[in-house]
Amino acid sequence: MDYYTMLVYTYGVWTPEFGSFDKEEVKEEIQSWIDYEDYKSHQFLIICTGESQDEVQLQVDELNHNI
């Protein structure tokens, strides 16, 4: 089953901050950060993985390695 994770780019790295099986819920979370936390849209990325933390972290590590 697909699991969507909101990543936030701060201090030069991507960090997972929120996850859900519902992609629309992740998009809503991003919008709330933009509206209330003074973030910009280019600071967010949604990744799709399996539901395990290891799968999420593997993809985050790969993204950060390529920065």
C-alpha cells in the first residue's frame, strides 16, 4: 500500500515531518505549514514509499546524499 510522506527542506537537508496513506491529507498538511508556519512551497516534497519507517528513511537518505 502506498504511503505518502511530507519532507521539509531546512538547514540543507530533507526531513520527514508528516505521513499518511491519504495523499490529499499530506497536501493539506503542507498547505497548513505554508499558511501558518512561514514556509514556502519549494521547501516541501512528497515521497511515496511502503509504510515502514525503513523504506521512508532509505528514500530520504538517498535524496540527502544527492544534494
